[in-house]
Amino acid sequence: MTPYSLAFYLDALTTGTVLGLRPDDSPERVAEVLGTEYGENSRRDTMWRDYGLVEFHWHRHHPAGPWSGHHVSLQVHRLAHRARALTDGALRARYGRFAPRLRFDKLHRLLERRGAPLMRLPEVPPYAPYFRMHEHPASRAVVTVVSTYGEYSTPRNLRPGDVYAIRLPATDGARGARTP
């Protein structure tokens, strides 16, 4: 893995941000930094914008109300498909190329060296035993790791010990259910 892509994950986990964007930033602010090329999924009270590796999620209390940031998902598992477009634009300009896999043991070791170890969370059905989760105590980021292969439960192009996703919550109360 390149040192630059590792720096991206370390930055995201320790600061709870992506390129300085907080999970509670507005859709307009996110577009200013990441651009206007994204896939958008919206419903009456939820919206998320898919920038490839990064997804920003918002919700609102009524259809005419403002969007409130909920969380950011780093869909690390998508990199195993080796689609360069997943990290084009601002991410590539800042961090360079990204390796197709992120090994949890390497990430964890680097965080420990920085004095920011991850804490293992209790298993969550129905994701156990296929996934295990770890939380960064300061940023409240949750790292989901493939723990064992399951024919219909885990991606074929990932191995046990690979990071599946990282979730950066907007606030402690917005953490909600932990899912891969």
C-alpha cells in the first residue's frame, strides 16, 4: 500500500473528516471540495451522495427542511475492483493512488504508533462471524473488517483481515446501527 493512501485512512480515522469535510457538512460544502460528479440517492427524508470511495449521508425531519449530516462511509471494499475512478479528483490530488486492499493489522499498528488504538466492539448479528468492528475512541469512527469468508456474506475479492468499510459519524447520537 502506498504511504499516501494509508495517510488518507489515518487522517480520516483520527480526525473524523475527509479532506477537511466533516460528516455534518452541507451537501453544498461537500460538492465544493469533492466536486459535482457523484451518484445521488434521495428519498423524502434521506439522501446520500456517492463519490466512489466516499459516500456522504444526510437526513432531514420534513421534506422542505434542511439536510443535516449523518455520517460518511468510506467504501474501502470497492477498491478491490481496481476501478481508478473511485479515487479520482480531490482524493487522488491529495493522496495519490490507492492500493486495492487495506489490511487491518497494518492500519491498526500505525494507529497504535500514533497513540490512537482501535477498540474492538462486540459482535453484531447478523454480521458476525463474517465481519468484526473496531472503534476509534476519539473520532468514534468504526472500522469494519472481514473476519472470515462466507460465500454469500463477504465479497469474493477480499480476504479475512481486509478492511471492508470505515464509518465516520456526525455526532455520538448519530451513530445508530453499525453495519458493514
